[in-house]
Amino acid sequence: MLNRLPITGLPIGQVPPAVIVCGDPDRATMAAGLLDSSELLSEKREYRCFRGKFQEMTVSICSHGIGAPGAAIAFEELIQAGAQQIIRVGTCGALQPELVTGQLVIATAAVQNTGYGLESAPTGYPPVANLELTLSLKRTATDLGKDYVAGIVLSRDNFYAGVDGPSTPDYLTLSAANVQAVEMECASLFIIGSLRRVQTAAILAIDGNVLVSGGEKMESYAPDHDSVQAAVMAEIKIALIALYDVRDESS
């Protein structure tokens, strides 16, 4: 019987080096449908993981749920099970006024505003994406004719606004500092990548402009919009090709 990791249920040694992660288990299922063949490797809690083939590359696609702590568990156990390159494909809210729903953001680094990050690395530790994987995402997006912006994103824990406190990020200030978008998991991925010495990167689809709308609101949030779904499909394809190209270059 295979030894399985305690929280995700991932079988140790059965996850290939190349991995794509996403928040939604249904998105993982959708992404697995793009593979030449795939099998369900494990499913436990919010963590649904597939293994299959993209061209001749074996790849896994795994959901990590919402928020830094739960996502970090997925990243840690994926690495323990065999992952060496992890690309997050997700969604984000734009923080630049010109960015619109359906555009793509390639995250080069993250502003760390999560409790997980404060507990997991020294103060001031920079969550930075791997250069090689990030360049591969950029090249692939350009080759496929997909418009994107690249830059820093904000990772935070809160989605629907509470009462402002000392740790509440100021979207106007962050926008002025050229932060492109806000999301919830990139900082944890990049921190773990640096700590565990694996390559990590992220490409995100914009599902609204929180700078223009004044924050995340239930009545205006529309992640299932056709343009968002098209951008998500595009970013998954970009991530698959980027992983394949990095593998090809190192072989």
C-alpha cells in the first residue's frame, strides 16, 4: 500500500516534478481534461490531484483551496511527494485602473500580507517567483499571442472587507507603488519555493478591478464571467507549455 501524506492524501513518490496548482477543485478537473491522459491521484478535503501526460511530460494538477495556510499545506505536501516546479494558475483583482476583467497577470513577486507568511519566514523575507519559470511563462504567453502584464501582486488573507485595522492594506497606496493585482496564495507559494529550494511561479486571470469598484463585494464579484473563464483556460495552457519548455531546456 502506498504511503500517503496526512492532509492531502498525496501518495509519496507519485507526484512528478512538474505541477500546476489552482484554488478550485473543479478547475483542477477542468485542467486535467487538457491532458492527453489523466488519473485521479488523490482527493481529500479541498485537495484534488490528478496525474497525466502533456505531450511526453508527466504532470500533476492539484487544487489548494482558498487562503495561504491551506494552500501552503498543499504546496508542502506536493513537494514532499515529488514536486520540483510548481506554477499557480488562479484569479486576481486588478489594482491598476487600466486593467480589465479577462487580462492576465504574471506575478514576479508578492507583497506579503498574510498571517501564514509572518509565521513562516523572517520579517522582511521577500516572496519572489523563480526567474526561470517566470521567463518561461512570459515567453509562452508572447508566443501564443496572449496579452499580459508582469509585476508584483499583493497576497492577503481577507476577501470580504471587515473593519480596517493596522494590517489592512491600502489599495490606493499599493496601486501607486505599481502593484498590479491582489490575490491570496502567491506569497505562500513563493516563500515555500525559496525555503524548500523548488521553482515556483504564478499566472493569474483578472476577475474584476477592486481599485475601481472600491473593494471585493458580493454583489459585483463575478468570477464565472465568460471572459474570466477564457482567460483561465488560456493561463492553464500557458502554464503547461511553460513547464514543458523548462523541462526540455534542462534535459
